Amino acid sequence: MTSTLSPAPPTGRTAPLDSKAASLAVAVLFAVNGMLIGGNAGALPSLRAKLLIDDGHIAAMLFCAGVAGILSMQVGGRLADAVGARTVALCGLPLLIGAAVTIALAPSFGVAVVGLVLLGLGNGAMDVGMNALGVQVEAARRRPVMSTFHAWFSIGGFAGAGAVLLLARVLGIEGGGIVTPLMLGLAVIAAVVLVVLLRITPQSAVVPHSVDGVRARIPRAAWVLGAMALAFGLAEGTAVDWSAIHVTDVARVDPTTGALGLIAVNGFMVVIRLLGDRLVARFGRRAVVRFGGTCAALGYVVVTLVGSLPLLVAGWCLVGFGVGMIAPQVYAVAGHLGGGRVLAVVVTFGYAAFLMGPAVIGFLVRHLGIQHTMAVPAVLCAGIIALAATMPRTDTDLAGPRDRG
């Protein structure tokens, strides 16, 4: 059985899916999402100081956000197919704006938890919606664009997190005092962007999953893509959460210098995502994912074996370069394969691994040491290389088997 894309009624204001304006709109969706998520992450230490809570409270808040996000992804994926990915993505953004305002004004831990739950709900829906919309733009334009969209998410994340330092310097505020102006400022920016997005975001197609009244099963390939998402989610989460600590402890440098590990990871992720679409157009998604898995695995092997600062930073550069290639391609294949429903499955695996993986790594660090523990994501990245053999060589290979059980 197959499912086909059915165009939604035009609004007279939105750009066609195959236009440059549509690509710009989706890039802005990714960027504003990254800005709000990055700003929240950067504000967490200050929020801890403002509310006089400890790391256990922060962990509980993030757990609530994660659970809300996973639930929202499942609902959002199905709604994206039923009513259009544009609607889901644009409905998720007001929830994120509401989350930013709630966090900004939260007088207590309980209210902050509500803010993080709103953040999870909004991010889950928007994540699935904007990825599904990006896949449709990519299909309409008939050339790879997903890596560029994910690059704009990373750039937005840099801007959101960097706003913490910028506001602290401009306003001369330290500690918990930065939370309110930061999150309110990001909320205002996002609200202005939302008004623009309502006018320029392309009208998306609906994706039916039944033929003659018989509902198609989720294709088996979705679960393979989910396994790949688990692997790269843990690898990327480990790099983001542990690279700075790893460099600090292994190279025996101060924490400020140790941050070079995280800078290397994030910087090279942005670089490869800006270049990724050209690589996909030339070599195909399967080859790009294999190469990314190889780079990430080698990077993790390097940081497992060496101890000098330059070699450690080089290893984390390889990790960022590698993992940055994988997620856009896996999500693109999922979207081409079965729309938002399949995307919801695959993104949930990656999201869960990104959230819970670093905690698992932390447990292993206590028992094996931080350097030896880095062999675990190295093995998972090697697994991605093997699983990539199941990916189609080109997107046209997905045309026939979409949604077959």
C-alpha cells in the first residue's frame, strides 16, 4: 500500500513549496526554534541561582520537558499528516513563546516546571512539524536542503545561548537576575518572527496513510532509522554535554580552556551542515551518513586514547564534523518514507537518546572513568556505518515502497 501527498487549499499568502521563499521560511522556523531552546539551556544555571534550587531540581525539570516533548512528537507527527506540517509547526511556536514567558516570570520551582513542560510540548510539535515541512520543501525543489535547515537550528542555538553573555555584559547583570530580561527578550523576538512566519510559511500537503479504507502499517524501515537515531542521539548528546568536562579532566586544564571541546563540536557541526546538502547531491545520503559515522567513530577513538589538549580538541572536531552529517539525512529519509507519522517515530528515538544518553554516560564515567567511557559512543557510531547500508541510495528509491508494511 502507498500513501500520496495531497495539497492543502492555498491561502493566497503563502509561498509555493518549490520556491526560495519557502526554503527561507523553513530555515527561519529552524532558527527561531534553536534560539528559544538554546536560550533556555543557557539560562538554566541562572535560573538555578534565581530560584535557589539544586541540580536535582534542574534534572527533574528537564525530565518533565523531555516527557512532554516525546508525547507532543507522537501527536504532532500524526497531526502533521492529517492537517499539514505548516499548522503543527506554527502552533508549536506559540507554546515555546509561552514557555519562555513563564520561565522568565517564574517565582518558584513549581511554576518553572510548568514552563519546562510548555517548552517540551512546543518543541516536540515544532520539531516534527518543521522537519516534515522541510522534507516537503526538499521534495518540491528536487534537491537536498535538510542539512542547511539543521545548520540554521545550530546557528539559532548559538544565538540563544550567546544572548546570555551579551545581555550580562550590556546590562551588567549576573546570576539569577539575567533570567527575566533574557527570556522575555527572546519571547518578543520569537513573537515578531511568528507574525512574519504566518505570512511566508508555505502551505503544506497532507499525507494520508490509508488506501480504500485500509490503514497502512508503519514501514519496517522506520525502526531501523529509529535505531540509527538512538545511536546518533547518544553520540551527539554525549558530545554536547560531556566534551567540555572531558577536555578539562583529561588535559588537566581550567574549565574555561576545557570549553574548547564544546566549541569544537558545535563549530564543526555548523560547518558540515552548511556543506552537507552539496555532499548529498553529489554522493547520496547513504554515503554521507557512512562518512559521518566514520568521522564520529574516529573522533571518539581519538578522545579515548590521547591526552594532550591539541589532539583532544582535534578529536572533538572530528566528532562534531561526523555527527552533524547524520541527523538531517536520517530525518529526511524518514519524512520521505512516511511523512510526519514516521518522522515522529524516528525523531522520538533520537530525542530520547539525546536526553537520556548523557545520564547513562555519566553513570559509566563514575565506574569506568571519563576517557574510557568515550569508547561507548565510538561503538555506536560504528553501528551507524553498518545500518546505513539499509538506507536508499537516492530519494527516488523511496517512491515505491512508501508506507508498505
